[in-house]
Amino acid sequence: MNICLVTSSYPRFEQDGNARFVRSIAEAQAARGHKVHVVAPFAHQVRPYPSPVRIHWFRYIWPAKLGAMGHAASLENDRRLRGAAAVQTPLFALGLALRLHRIIRRWQIDLVHAHWVVPAGFLAAWIAGLNRKPLFISLHGSDMYLVQRSALIGGVGRWALRRAQGITACSPPLAEAAIHLGALPERVHLLPYGADPTRFMLEQASPALRWRLDLLPEDHIILGAGRLVAKKGFDQLVRALPRVLAAVPRARLVILGEGPEREGLERLIGDMGLHGKVFLPGSVPWSEMPASLAACEVFVMPSVRDVAGNLDGQPTVILEAMAAGRPVVATRLGGIPLAVQPDRTGLLVDESDPEQLSTALIRLLTCDEERQRMGRVARARIESELNWSELARRLDRIYQAC
């Protein structure tokens, strides 16, 4: 089958972690024998890399470094559309629509699958309709947040959802929101993300992260990772650390990532006297994530619903930590409970509750046997169920049923 994936974000170079899950889905579909094409916006960081997927980068602005659409650049703190992105939207829409139309005709595409309902889903619905091709849309989080809070964006989002033959959502709240906006319930499918068990292996931890941060072998690393935006809740993790240190003095918190909340986190770390206990080393290349995850004892994702009401769909880094055999402490929010099973693969806590968060971390840091048992079960769940091959197989079933 010839499949065309339409997306506003896609890895621009080999080690780019941006929208890596879309690449993983595309390549898993190619491994099942499909001919997969990807339509994504060109950016000045784009560099060719080997892939079984054919990537069609479309240009919408010159020079490309002025581009403000897609690749995690369109939203300010994941809450509102940036002014530059709003101005460039018509150019983006025209560029994507023209390229998608040509690809459908030239490569005899059988179906179109859009990632994020806006902007890709709306434009894909329009062009797929003109070419009489079935449309599928995958919902990931911030797209539905915008649809629910903007009259204009909400209108185009509803139009696209009602025209899709199938819709996948990585969390129950996203699935419910789609139905509330007019999608037919029988066309909405809950589809959790996955991880690659061959990439994130159970292996002895690399000392690279400890060397980089000058940490000692006896230090217990608590690792968080993600864009430094409000909905990740990393401030709650910093607030939880003093109580953890009282019970586990050698605990050290490392948060990987960059974003607009960095300055606020640095200020909070200073105000709480946690210099030397909390580290913000920035983003790491995709190739270093397996070693970084293997270096920690516990992975933590303290996601929250931010002040504007935005929340995570299902952070894929949680699944990658599970693939690395690490137990996860996370909030019971969005699609996180679809991955983290309490007392089996990790622990779930209420959002914005540093005391619960610290209690869960102390429990795992002070009980080696329980921590290792949860890590083994987490790894087994990735191998058997929550992996990209299984997701691609389920997608095929959804395509066929629709």
C-alpha cells in the first residue's frame, strides 16, 4: 500500500529528537512492506539521512531560517501561536497543499494519514478529499488544545475530524475531545505510542553522563527529560527534591532538555539552595539518550495541566525509559497511565503534588529489589506490547476496518 504521512514536524537530521515518534511510526510502517512517503516543512537544519521512508520537504518561505512553522517552533511555551507563525500560515498551507496534491498524483497514494489535526489534518482533509483518498488523523496533544480554545482553529479542526475515516489518539482525553468536537465515536481509536526495544537495551550504564556532570559513582541519578515548558511540571520535581535528599542524601536530579522555562527553573534551583544537586545540562543528541537513560536509577515525568489548560498526550520518553529497564514515576494524566502500571512498571502520583512525588521517588531509591523488578516488567511490556512494530500492526488493522 502507498501511504502518505503529512506532518508539521519531523526529524530534520539523523540525530534530531524533534517529532522522533513520527519517524518511528513511518519507518515501522515501511518495515511492514508499505511504501511510505512523508510530507513535512523544510527547515534550514535539514540534512539528508538514510531512511526506508521517502521524505518530501516542502518550502514555504525564503530564506528557510525565517520559518516559524512546525518543528516545535509554532507555539510559545506550548500555549499560544507565535505571531510569526500566524503570519506565515497562509504560505505554509499553500506549500503543503501543492506538494501533497502532486505526491498523491505522482506516486499513486492509496491513503493519506495526517499527524496533528491542525495544521496538517485540515490541509490533508482538503487535498485528500479533492483526490478521493481516505484520510486518517492522529492526535498528539497541543493540536487539540488549540482546536478547543480558538474559534477559527476550532472550526477548521472540527471540519477535518468529521471528514476523517479514522482517528487515533494517544490518550483518553484526546479521544474524548475528538468525539466532543464531532468525530464519530466508532472512528476514534485509542492507540498508545511505543519504543524501540532494540535501541534502548538493558545494559550496564555508561559513565558518560556522570563524567559530564562530575557525579560520583555512589550518586543516585533521578532523570527527567523533555522540552522545558510549563506542562512538563519540572518545577514540581525541583520542589520535591529537598524531601528526597533528607532520605537519600546522595540523590541527584538531572533534567535533559531546553525551552522557555529554563530561566525560571534556574531561579527556583537557586532560591531553594539546590545548586550541585540539580543539573540542567540542556538537550542531548538522539544517539546519547539510551546511555543517559541507562545511567539513571529512576526516570520521572511530573506532567501537569498548565495554567492555560494544556497537557501532555503521552510523552514517548516514558516508553523509552521503560525500554531501558527503568521504573517510571509520573503523574496520572493524559496517556501516561496507558504506559505506567502502578506497582508493576512504576508509580503514579497526583499532578502538582511534590510530597507525593518525593514519597514515590524515595520508595524506589531505597528499595533496590523493587526498583529492579519494576524495571524488568517495564522492559517486558515494551518488548511484547508497547513498541513501534505493534503500533504499525494495529494501524494496519484500523486502515482495513475503515
